[in-house]
Amino acid sequence: MLIHFNQAKLQQFDELARKIIQNPEQYLQFDSVSDFYQGAWLDLFPKGTTWAVTGLDDGATEFYAIIEFQHHYLKIKCLSEISVTFGISNT
């Protein structure tokens, strides 16, 4: 049986993204942008996943984050409420 490792990593990313969307209270507990960087759940994404966060400093309470693996992404908006979007880019 051959395993396509790239496909397995995409599946791992997608499964974790769906878990985060379904149970945001388990993953997305932020008082500031520094809490995002300290999230142990980031290590659950497959190797090669990247993330970037906006915010004026580590104490920023409103910020945007994008987590990407290849063309798959998870966008997090942390404003007065937290919202999450999962998708696949066309580029």
C-alpha cells in the first residue's frame, strides 16, 4: 500500500481546521496576539504549515491570523468576537 504523504498532510490540515471551526472554544482562547503564538494546537498542524499574524505588538487584543498549508488556509479574525474561515485558494 502506497501512502501519498502530501495528501496525508493536506488531510491532517483539513481535519484540524474543521475541529477548530467546530470547537473554537477548545482552541481559540486569546486575550492578546501573544496568546495565539503560545497555542500548543499550532504544533498539531502538519510540518510545513505557516502562519502569520497582524497586531501592533504582543499585547494587541484585536488581530488577524492566517494559517496555511499549500493552498489550504484557516483565517482567524480576533476582534470583538472571534470568527474562523476555512478554504482553498485558487493560486
